Amino acid sequence: MQYLFTVIDHRTNSGTEQEQAAIDVFNERLRTDGNWVFAGGLASPGAATVVDNRDGRGLITDGPFVETKEHMAGFWVVEAADLDVALELAGAASLACHRRVEVRPFL
């Protein structure tokens, strides 16, 4: 089953060199153990653009969809046998990036 690990932060571009090195080690573990699917860091919410074409008018708005104190700073998509394995991996991810990590299964 695949899971989304969302990295939650209240700052932008706040990762340190030590955190990036730990993330690189964690990513290599994911690859070696067969859990790696995809991962990436994200630009700040201010770099976002929202597209709303629900009514066919194609409304485009600069900036984030919602104003919040916290935002999605990055993510992993991982393959895990079950939720227990995913939670163990998320714990290691949180330790590596030194941020809270939300875990959600894909439908």
C-alpha cells in the first residue's frame, strides 16, 4: 500500500545542512529497503498559484489556497506493507527532517 508523508513546517526554506544530510540517508534507506516511490521539497506557499475551473471560467489566483501558520514543506510517497510499517518509517522521516510528519494512505 502507498502512503503520503506530509512534512509540516511553519517556516520556509528552513532546512539545515545537517537535516538535508539526514534526509539523504533516510531516502537511501527507503530505496535500499524497497519503500521508495517519490519525494520532494516544495517552494514556499507564497509561490503557489491556485486554479479554479469548476464553473468553466478558469479563475487563477496567486498565493496559497488558505492562510495558515503551518504549511506543507515537502513530502514522501512510500510503499509500506501496512500502517504499522508506514508509521515506523514516518517516525524515521520526522527524525531526519526534524519536522512533524502526517501519514495518509492513498485510496
